[in-house]
Amino acid sequence: MAENYITRVEEGGSINISDDVIATMVKTAVKEVESVSGLTSTAGPAVAELLSKKSTAKGIKIQFDEDAIIIDTAILVKYGSNVVNVAKAVQENVTNAVQSMTGLEQVTVNVHVSGVAFEK
């Protein structure tokens, strides 16, 4: 799927970062949040459309807008967790990871909590 790239023009040339690379960063950052059960593409109709075939990975959609990245994630939260706190932790973790690994300051992270995961 590595069709989309964000390009940074530097003094010595340009740097192109694939959306697949960004998706890997996002996936790892989301999994680091303790109360996240996982990423999911199973969501309501609006989120399902948002996370359609253009998604680079299950539950992740990445859009490039000049020097900005807009990331949408759909997650499952573990039962008993504070949903708002988990979503904020995901936003913070993903933002920090992408900013530190790409050098881009304009990173927007939208978290869609599409379900609750119960222990078996």
C-alpha cells in the first residue's frame, strides 16, 4: 500500500516517509497503552467508512496535508477502564511517537473507541 508519502524538503534533498511506516509507528504506540485491547476496523457506519479501503493498517487511517499528518485510529478498550483516559493516552502516545520519529510538529490524532473488550 505504500502509495502515499509525506515529503520533507531539506537542504541536501528530500525525505519521503511512506504511510506504511507511519502506520507501524501508530500501531506500536497504540499497543503500548495498557488499557487498549487492540485496534479494530469493526465500527459504526461513519467510522467504518472513514477507515475504509484507504486504511494502511487495520484500524488506522493516515492523511497527509502538506507538512501535517492526520491520524485516525479505531480501538477496543478493556472493560473496566476509563474510556476518556485511555483515548487521551492513545492520543498522547501516538502524537509523541510520530513527532519524535518524523520530526513533524503538526500531528493530529483522532481516537475512535469502537468497542469494549471483555476478559474471557
